[in-house]
Amino acid sequence: MALVHKLLYGTYILRKCSKPTAAWYPFLGIRFADYSSSLQKPVASPGKASSQRKTDGGLQGDHQKEVALDITSVEEKPEVSFDKAIRDEVIDHFWRLKNEIVDHWIGPEGRPLHEVLLEQAKVVWQFRGKEDLDKWKVTSDKTIGGRSEVFLKMGKNNQSALLYGTLSSEVPQDGESRQSGYCAMISRIRRGAFERKMPYDWTQFNTLYLRVRGDGRPWMVNIMEDTDFVQRKNQLYSYFMFTRGGPYWQEVKIPFSKFFFSNRGRVLDVQNQIVVDKIASIGFTLADKVDGPFFLEIDFIGVFTDPAHTEEFAYENSPELSPRLFQ
């Protein structure tokens, strides 16, 4: 419904304009442009026609055809059809919904069920092109007036993602902030047809598996559950990742039972076990209060089943802290 409301509201606003100006064209996009199939051909002047007849000495007579170029004049502007854009967008979402239904009948994510049940390892994110980078976003304390900078680009030979920047713990002079100095990389929430959330289901796995290369700094790996409650948007499950530095890759394995529950960066007294069938996104945060440049190179992020790991939850709870768990 939010998508339909956005499209209809945009159509209502744009229909109030009598004719789109040239300033609109960079923002309309491909779907919103319906150019006419035929372009008006300019008529050649008599002077140009006579010069052309002199050049082509082999062609005689006034009945020869003149060649005109298909060049759009400056005054000619392409027509824009917003009704067609909305129709194409809705049709595209219905096609995506049809594909999701077909994949659901075949099995999880369009694969046979027996193949999924026998799967021991799975690569969820990898970085082999720009389309892989578009699944992520970066942020820093610049949103609150800080001076940290963070960037994300493809690594060497397009075989990894390089997260780099400069960390600054200088507190903004706004009279409200008391601390600063963080940079983060967060995966975008996966969306299906009609902008529906599609969380990841990692029920059959018990360990997070990463292949990274860093500069020796400690990072925080954050996992966010899928939720529609505004009160829980800042609640994360986190654990530390220590990079060794140097030119060699390292493989990091973090069991899901090790992730602790936190809210706004504070570890809560009442710990809850992570629900791995409703994973919305994953992120990496640097906030070690060491000013200066940093980098983290990531090859892939995946999950796998470790048969040697049998721990269900690494943290204890007491009746005084969480009485509901002991009723």
C-alpha cells in the first residue's frame, strides 16, 4: 500500500504541471520516459539541395531524393506518460510476485527441499560487481555532526569489497552530543514484490562464516532481526571480530550462540537468544576510539553448520533479572 500511495501521490503532483520542463528530465528515469517512435525530419533548404546536386555528379534530375538526418531539434521535447510508468511498475511487481509463488512451490528460494536440507554451508553475500555493492549502505557519525568518513568500493580485480575511511572521535560542538567516532557498513533489507520484507532463514545453520582482511582493528558484527515494532529498531545482536592485519586473509567463524543482546550500544542485563529464522540485515561497526585511517576488505559472508558446536546459548539468566523465563 505504501508503494501504491507513493506512486499515486507523485502522479497527482506531476499532473498539476502543465508541461514538464527540461529540469525534470534527469530525475524522471527510464520508466517515466515515453518517447515518440518517429522524429520530425528537418527540411533541407534550397541552397543545401543545390550544393548536394553539385557534389553528386553522377545523379541527374530534380527527382532525386535528399537525405535528411534524424536529429531532434532543440524545441522538440519528449512526451512523458506517468500513467504508463505506473502501469509498468505495477505489472513488474506482479511478475515478481508470480516468480516468488512459483519458487515457493518448488522449494525454499526456488530450490528443491532435499537440496536445501542437505546443505551444510551457504554464501549469503559476496562481492563480485557493483550490483553486490548496491545491497549495502555505509554511515558514520557525520549524521550527528561528527568528522568521521567512510567509503565503500570494489577491491582489486573485483573480487572483494573494500571498506575504508578515517575515524575521528572529536565530539560535535552542538551542546547535545557527548561522544562520537563510529563508522558502519549495513546490508539493506531484502525486498520482494510490492516492497514486502523478505528476511533470511538460517535455522539449519549455527555459525556465521566470514573471509576478511583488515588492519588489526577490532570490529563489531551486528545482526538485526526482522521486526515491525518501532521500539525494537535499535536492538541488535552483536559480537566482536578481531582482525590480524597484514596481507593475509583470515576466516572468521562466530557461532550464533555467542551473540549478545544490546540496545543503542548498551549490553542489556536480560539476554535473549537470537531468532535465526527472521534475520533482516547484518552490519559491521568500528568504534574503537583510535583516530586515523582504517580499512576492512571482505571477500564473502556466509553461514554454515559446525557439527562440533553444540552450545545453544552462551549467557545465563537469573530469576531476578528475567522472571518470565523461570515461570
